[in-house]
Amino acid sequence: MSIGVFPEIDGRTRLAFGPAREVWLRRDADFDDFIETPTRTLFVSTATGVVLVMGFIETEITRVRIWRSHPDWPTRVTVAYG
């Protein structure tokens, strides 16, 4: 999946990433669904393929929730899995 972020020239986008028991927000997620994770890994990368963070998953199907601070140009993105 692909998520747009704040243009780098205008500033950085802060990323929170981790298991749902550690990383979540008290509002409905912008994305909340199950995805296949046959390699039991989940990662966030740049458009050029540089991996920023990686999580190791216990199952081959994983619930993923994503929150953005803004629908088009978020300065903060939170990704919770599990």
C-alpha cells in the first residue's frame, strides 16, 4: 500500500510504528484492515525503497491500522499492527 506524506521540501513527516498494544490513537483509523504477511514482516519504506522501520509479525494475516494527521499532507503518520 502507499501513503502520501508531507513534502520533504516543506518539512519532515514523523512516523510512529509498532505493535497495536504499544502504538495507537484514540480515534478511528484512516485505514483499518487485514493484509497478508506471508514473510511475517511488515515495513515502511521510502518511495525509493529505503526501509525506514521493520516489524516482525507472528501470523501470515495481520491487522494494520494507519492514522494520518491530515488526509493529503500529513506531518504525522502512525502505523499499528497486530
